[in-house]
Amino acid sequence: MVDLSRGTTNAASLLPKEISQEIWADAQESSAVMQLATPIRVPGSGLTIPIITGDASADWVAETAAKPVSRATLDKKVMTPYKLALIETFSDEFRRDLPGVYEELRRRLPGAIAKKFDSTVFGTTAPGSGFDTLGAATAVPIGPHATDVKKNTYSGLVKAYTDIAAASGTLDGWALSSQAKGLLLGQVDSTGRPLLFNDIQAGSPVGSLLGEPVYYTQGVYAAGSPATIGFAGDWASTYYGTVEGIKVDISNQASIVDGTTSVTVGGGGTGTVTVPNVINLWQQNMFAVLVEVEIGFVARDVNRFRKITNATIS
């Protein structure tokens, strides 16, 4: 974006000053990762977080015997923040309806930021070093077996719990997609009674599993055979950090590049070239809102997480 007059008076008057705080609050509510992980502030250059990997241990000693010497062991994780951003463009006709502009921004932008952040954390491709992802976690299927009643969805959830415990972690939260919610709501016991009957009766389907809170995000879903429909893990051992929260810049006197376009060239229009598709906001009676956040994520150990899939339990 070539910003000729960032935050100009005419453009800035379109939105309340509090919009960045509200967008950030809504993004946090929309992101399962931001609700489950521990938030911290991180400098732009990154942060080194000390990790206790082992505790000192006590032992029994006989009378007059020398007491044992033991020490905790330490490691470190480096968190590096990366910029996550998008630009939303609007026509000047929105100027005539300030509440409409505000509501449109509030509705779209937090979800876009949250979904991309979650899908990155739950994927395998980080924006760079010092940013952890959970996509390599071991998969646990929760699709019930067609004939073996002991291999049901509940047993799959318990396996995720016990696997994480075996990795010295404590499962303290679930991040699930709407596809996972649908699968869970469809499970019944041998009498045909919904396994999650109490949640359904309470009017908030699947608010917790095995006593731990559930947060929903479409950023966790990955299509495939099987599809990834959720993650479970030791979220107390994870951190996400921002440099200064979400920033919002507004301009109606900038030129922005929105993808590319094909232009015919040569005599008689015999060829085409691909050029940047430039939008001149002032010339085209438009304004743009730039939203960005510098954010990072680290997890102590990916083995303390399990990827939940819709595969049939074997």
C-alpha cells in the first residue's frame, strides 16, 4: 500500500477512535487460540521465554546421611512476532451511513484476523522461525466404529486425554470446528440417548468435554480424508504475544494494489501482459481501512497436543 496521507482528517472522522480496541476485543473472542493460550506482550524484536523442563526432586535420607542435591532443568523458547494484515475497501456512499460502515468493519475484520491466526497455529506452515505451529501433533480419530460399541466417540476423546497425560501434559481445553460439534451432537448411547444430553438441554451445545472448556473456530478445520476437526492440548504451556495490539489506519488519498489484471498489448491486440491492478481511492471515490497486528505464538511441546480427526476409530 502506497499511503500518501495515512489517517487523514476526512477519512479518520468516519470511525470512532475506539474501533481498534473493539476490533481487537472481537478478534480475541473469535479466536480459539487467543482464548486458550496465555497472552503476553512481546517487543518487536521478539522475546526469549524460559521453560522449566524438569523440577528438582527430593529423596529420603537416613539419619546423619548426606542430603541429596538436585537441580531443576531449564530450556528456552524464542517467540518472534510477525505481521498479520488486511485492507478492506469501501465506496464513499458508506459515508452517508456511519453506523453501516462501523458495523460492517466490526463484523468482518475481527473474524478475518482470528481465522487466519488460528489456521496458522493449527497448520504446519509458520510465517517464520520463532513461531510454533501445532499441525504436526499426533492425530486421534473420534469417528465411532460401525459395529464395535466400545470404539465410540467418547473413547476417542478419552484417548486424546490419556495421550496428553502420557506426554506430561494436562488437557485443559479443546478447540473445535463446527464440523466437530455436529459429529459430537450426533452421538448416542445404547438406548439412543444423546451422549451430550445435558449440554443440549442447557441450550449451549458442547460447552465442555471431559470437564474442560470448548472453544469453536473454523480456523481449526482442514478438509481431507480424514478431515481435521479439532485440537486438544495443554494450553497452559502455550503463549501468544502481540507488540501493541491491533492497529487501524484509514485513508482516502492512497493508491493500493489489489491483485493483478491482464492488459492487451501489441499491434492489433495480439498479446497480453499481467500488470498490478491499482486502485486510486481518491479518483474512484473510495476509502480503505488497513488493519494489522504483530503477533507470535509458542508452545512448550507439540507432544502435549492431539489433532482430532473425523476418521473412524479402528
